[in-house]
Amino acid sequence: MDKRTLRAAARAARDALGASLPTLEVPDPLRALMSPGMIVASYVPLGSEADPAPLMAAAEAAGCTIALPHVVDRATPLRFLAWQRETALVIGPLGLHQPPDDSAEVMPDLVLTPLVAFDRVLGRIGQGAGYYDRAFARLPNAHRIGVAFSVQEVAHVPADPWDVPLHAIITEQEWITS
């Protein structure tokens, strides 16, 4: 199957969960990656995306700084801006809840990444605009952790030359590594 077809099927499976979206637990291997002063990028879920709130709370408890993605437009690279819970978010392009433009840009050590679909060899399909692949290219040493529900798993994600694989995936059922 091509990415477009896989993306549609995975979104439908995720949307079919309805109001009973599973809650993610914080796996021990993720806790082990976190340390004081580390910058952990996360996201605010859109629609039926897996909510990384428990993972963000664990990062904060470990003394990490939280960053969220900031999008200007399709051509401008995704940036990660520092964020604290008391700072109000603004609605950006694509309906993203993101820090205000004047927040400090940071370089994450670990990136919690929303997924549309994934496979067992840590391939991923995102929304299709390439924001995260371009960001990953600028952050070669950051741990890339996908966040999804188990229903979003597919047999095989076709990889394009620009696709950057993940280091691990968190679902409501398991921590997946290669």
C-alpha cells in the first residue's frame, strides 16, 4: 500500500476509538532516558492523536524542560519552542496549539512525535507535510520516540529517502524498539 492509503486506514482506525481513547503509561525505558536539564519536545494532540500528557508530566518530574512544535507555514521549518504550563498557547496553522512566536527556540534532546501509522521496524507515517523529517535532519542526536495507539500499527511503512526512522514507539500496550 502507498502512504496515502495507509494514512487513511490508520486515521480511520484511530478515529474509530471514539471517546474511549486509551491512556498512555510511561514506560521504564523512557523514564531512564530522562534527566534534569534535558529538553523534551512533545505536542498537544489534535483530534484523536495519542495524548502525550503523561509522558510530558514524567519529563517535568525528571527536571526536563518541555518544548512544543511551532509552525509558521508549510515552507518554514518546524521549530521547537520552550514552554511552561502556565504559558498560554496560541492557535497556529493547521489548528496546532503552540507557544507564542516570541518563546525561546530550543534544540530537543528527545522528541515525542505524533504518528499516523507505524511498523515494527520503527518506520513512521506522519501527516504528510514532512515537518518532523526536516526537524529530525537538524537534530541527528535527538532520541526520536513515536507516540501512537496500537491500532495505528501497519505491516510495513514504505520509506522514502528523506524519511528518518524512530528509536522507539510508545503505545498504550507497549514500548517498541528494534
